[in-house]
Amino acid sequence: MYSPHTPHPTPYTLHPTPYTPHPTPYTPLRRSFLRANVKKYYENSEKVNQMPQNSCVRSL
């Protein structure tokens, strides 16, 4: 029923590698996201110092 040499498992393992370029840490998109998150974190921390209860509601 099954052939002894199955050619399909090999290309199947090849396709996930090029399909996922996002794990690379040096992508400009990811760096901009991290920079935006850091900026947002500092802004939120300043808001927390001024008004602790409204900061989370205002960020949302």
C-alpha cells in the first residue's frame, strides 16, 4: 500500500523554514515594534506616577 520511499516528507520539512522569516530578531519591523513598546512603557510609567487608577484605562 505504502511505497518504501516516500518523497513528500522531505519537501514538507523544507517549506516551514523560508515560510517563517519573522523569528529573526534584527528585522526593522520588530525593532520598530520594540521601540514603540519601550516608548509606550515609559509614557505609561509617567502616567502611573501621576494618576495610578486612570493610566490603564486611558492606555486602552
